[in-house]
Amino acid sequence: MEELLAQISNIGFPIAISCYLLVRFEKKLEELKEVIGELSNAVEKLNK
């Protein structure tokens, strides 16, 4: 039983951290996508 709990804590912590980082990374990617779109529009305006 102790081995099972040790394995869960050893595996569960990295999984929890990975999920947390993926959620944060997704938000940053969404922001980056918006900024790239704005930059693209600005470049198009400059070329006209």
C-alpha cells in the first residue's frame, strides 16, 4: 500500500505540474496569436 501511495505521489506531482504549465502555455499562445494578427494588420497598412 505504501508503494502504491509513493508511486502516485511520484507520478501525480509531475502530471499536475504539466497540466498547470500547459494551461498557462495555452493562454500565452492565444495572446501571441492575437498580437501576431495585429502586427500583420499593421504591416499591411504600411504597405498600402
